[in-house]
Amino acid sequence: MNVEAMIRQHIAKNILFSGDGFPYRDDASFLNEGIIDSMNVMELIMFVEEKFGIEVADEDIVPDNFDSVKQIAAYVRRKTGQPVITAPLL
């Protein structure tokens, strides 16, 4: 399972409480679309730290890193040294 799929699965199950998966595009803005709120951002940060074994610095908690599946995946790849993938968006 790729990074984006893990993030989508986590959000669907633990934030949206949806058995139907994540119904948004990977570049959909969490805040602008009303997908998550500020408390959910903190949960996403904990998920990223635990799932991918990275420490999210306070200065990294910005919309550029945590406002969409695409942005979180890119952040994870940068922090773990994985190549950034420019695949089609779901």
C-alpha cells in the first residue's frame, strides 16, 4: 500500500468514520472543503509520526504540509528520504 492509500484509509476510518473509503481527490484541501478540523490535524500528525516513524516539528505543522492527502504524502516522503511521486490524483 502506498503512502497516499495509507493516509486515505486512516482518514476514512478514523476521522470520517466511513466504510466507503475516502471520497475526495488527493489534492482536496482538508480545511477549505471542511473535511477535517484543527483537532483532526493533530490526529493526523500523531498518525504520521507513528505510522512512518518520523517526528513532526512544530514548524512543520503548516497547511503546506498537512492540508491534503497529496501534501501529507509529499511531506512523509521528504522526511523519510523516499522519492516524491507525481502520480495521477485520485
